[in-house]
Amino acid sequence: MHVRVASGDITQTETQCVVVNLFQGVVAPAGASGAVDRALSGMLTELIAAGDITGKWGELTLLHTIGRALAAPRVLVAGLGTADEFTIDRVRDLSANIARLLGARRIRDAATITHGAGLRALDAESCAQAIAEGALLGSYRFDAHKQPEEDATRLKTLTIVENDQAKVAPLTRGAERGVIVAEAANFARDLANEPSNVLTPTEFAARAETMAREEGLGCRILDRDECQQMGMGSFLGVAKGSQQPPKFIVLTYRGAGDARPLGLIGKGITFDTGGISIKPAAGMEEMKADMTGGACVVAAMRAIARLRPAVNVTALVPATENMPGGGATKPGDVLRAMNGKTIEVINTDAEGRLVLADALSYAVKLDLSPLVDVATLTAAIGIALGDVAYGVFSNNDALVGRLRASATAAGEKCWEMPMFAEYRDAIKSPVADMRNSGGRNAGAIFAAFFLKEFIDDRPWAHLDIAGVDFVEKEKGVLVKGSSGIPVRTLVNLVLSYAPAAEAS
Ligand code: BES
Ligand code: MN
Ligand code: ZN
């Protein structure tokens, strides 16, 4: 989809549909909506008086003008709800709902006014970014393996029309950034929605490599032998049960000379059967998305390459299947991670922390800082936070603050979980330096304490996204399937480390 910004008069814009808006309780539309109302000889005012249009949040009214009085044959009036409750998240969700409705009506080209611009804290640039993000995220579909639907149409071009010439530059900046980050999130969705027989570790690495070549990122794919030589016994202990060769993906972005790079680390389990501690059949198909953390990290690197902030970033994704093959690691086995620490494997289904143990050790060896890992790590985080927020575990308050601000700006909610020292005892092992499972209660926290053994006390945050990675039904920017959370948080986080002038 193309999102453009044009200066001009929305009543004169030639397009299949113009989108205007209305706050709840307004009896006479003002601004651009007012201009459309006047061009239509007060039609909107009349429909409001008659109670057909209320401006309630979620209300979308499609009117046909057949080209009389306006250059466009249709007007869509979007209800914004009350001005008090209106936020940038609502702009994004509204834009998603509009894009879906227009697509369903087979409208390919539309023009919109800027929802919310000029309202208190909502600046023009952020509004345009939210409109672009919403339109791209909301109209996303994963149809790679379906027969093409005959009447399937998606919105192709959305033009943000602005009559104040001074706002065109910030709106354009916002729209461009919105397209970049939403395309990155949709790239993560494509990877995570892909079935595991297509997206094997080899294919995952190939797609990361292709993206890196296209965007000018550095890329190295380590194979089993190279991982072996580096001592990644924990990662390879997971890979042993699978026929698919493991791949360790390394992507590098350099925007700040020889500054120490930030590390983004993502869990890349392309399918999680549980291994010998095999999972029950019901719902196991969802484990094709157990590489979502890795997908989000790879996708964030694409946006970073396009936005070119003055920072250095290195992304690490240990990719493998977790299978119960004849060579698989068994409960009771002891593995040695790259940092020399030994792990008693109590449960082969707690494999995410095993692959991350070596990825974090490698991040330390590469001298990355801070470290941010992203993983569909535990069902327990879903029990704690549901599908509303992902969990953040950290040893560094400043980093948590940055993450929270980055998530809030993106409309992706996160919540900090406790790291009280008492929880560490649960992963003590009689035969090794630690065990990979601490039991059911507080399972997400035990997992975080396990990862903490591999960060060498660097500033670190662990994002457990297992509750939010996949969604059941569409809602605002979310569509059924992979959510693409937290790609936009990660992009904002990286931008926050760049000097302000470079961030836009
Ligand atoms: N990939 C799963 C976690 C998961 C569960 C993600 C549901 C998305 C939805 C992870 O590898 C896992 O199996 N974790 C176990 C850990 C336990 C064995 C200590 C869990 O959470 O049950
Ligand atoms: Mn598992
Ligand atoms: Zn898993």
C-alpha cells in the first residue's frame, strides 16, 4: 500500500472515497469535515440531527454522493468518540478499521483528513505515522497458501490530504516512518504465520539473508559445525532431535562508527513439539509461531536499516526445531552452554531458554550492550497477563523506562514483572549449575532467572511475548494470526538511543 501526503482541499480530491471524521456530541462538523458538509449542502449536519450519525467510537458511515457536489463519489464518516478519550492509539486503530472496510467494499484508492491532528498532545507527525501504521497493519492478510479469492481487493493508495501547507512536511515524515515500521511488523507476521514445513531454520535464515542484502545489513549464518566450535552446547542440545539443520542468524546494522552495539536477541524455534517432554496434541499447531521473537528481531532490523538511526545494532537468532527424534536430548541430560555453565534438562519443552542461553552468551562475547531478548518463552506469562500486555523482566530500571516509553508510543502494552532474588532458588540443580525448569507457579519468572545466568550482569531486558504473539480475532491493528508485537516497540527503543536529530 502507498500512503501519500498531498496539500489541497479534500472536497476537490479525486478519489474513490474521502474519509472525514466527527467527535461524539458535535452537532455541526468543523474543519475539513465541515468543508465536506458545506459542499454537500449540510447533509452531514442533517444526518447528525436525525441521529443517523452520532460520532460514537467505532461508528463508520459510508455515504454515496455519486460525484455530485464532491469530486469523490463516496464519503466515509468515522466516529472518533469523545475528544477526552481520543488518543494516538485510537487514530491507529481507526485507520485500521477504515482500511479494512474500504477493502471489503473493493475501494482501492481513498483520501483522508488527519484524524486527531490539532488535538492537544497529538502532533501532526505522530498522527500521520499512526494513520499509515493502522492502514498497513489493519489490511494485512496472510494468503500465501490460499487460492486467490476472485473479489479480494485491498486498499492500494491512501492519500492524507492537508490544506495547511506548513503541516505537509511533518505529515510526510510521519507517514513515511509509519509505512516503514508497519511493513516491518507485517514482515514479522509473514515469517510467524508461515507453517513450519515451509519456514524451516534454513528457510528462516535464507529470508533473513535476502532481507539483509536488500537493505544493506551485514549478515552471517552460522551452521551446526561453527556453533559447535564456539561451544554452543545448549543450543545444539535442542537441535539434536531434529532432522532440520540448525542455523544461527547474525545481522548487523552500523550507523555509529565503532560505538558499542545494542544487542537484539530473538528465540527462533521454528516448531516446538516439546521434544521428548512432548506437548499434548490440542493447539500444538500454534507452535509454528515459536520463532516469533526471532522474526520480530529480524523484522525490526529491516526498519532500522531503512530509518538509518545513528546507533549500532546486532541481532542474534538461534533457529532450530524442537523435535523428539532418536538423537534428542532427554530429561536428566546435562548440557554445557557457551559461557561454560552447565544445565540439567528437566523438561525438554523448556527449550527456548536453552537456545537463548547460548545466544546471550554470544552477545556477551560480542560485547553487545544493552541486551534485549524477545521470546515466546512461557505459557505462564499468558496466565499472568493474558493477551493484553507482554512481560518485561530486567536488571536495569533505565532500560525498563525506555522500553515502557517505546511500547506506549507504539500502542504495544508491556508490564514489568518482579525479579526478587528469592525466585532464583527454584532453578538450583543437584548435578549441574542450574536446571531448566523451576515448576509451574511463577514459571515466567524462573525462565527469566535462567536467562539472567548468561548476561554477565550487563544491562538486560527479557520480553516474554507468549501471551500476545498470536491473536484469535481481528481488533484494530490486529488481525487473526501473528500480531507482529513487539516489532514497533523494538524500533522505537533503538531510535531512542540515537541522537535526536538522527531519529527522524
Ligand atoms: N513455546 C513454549 C511457550 C508457549 C506456550 C508459547 C504457549 C506460546 C503459547 C515454550 O517453549 C514452553 O513450552 N514453555 C513451557 C516451559 C515449561 C516446560 C517449564 C511452558 O510454558 O509450559
Ligand atoms: Mn517448549
Ligand atoms: Zn517453545
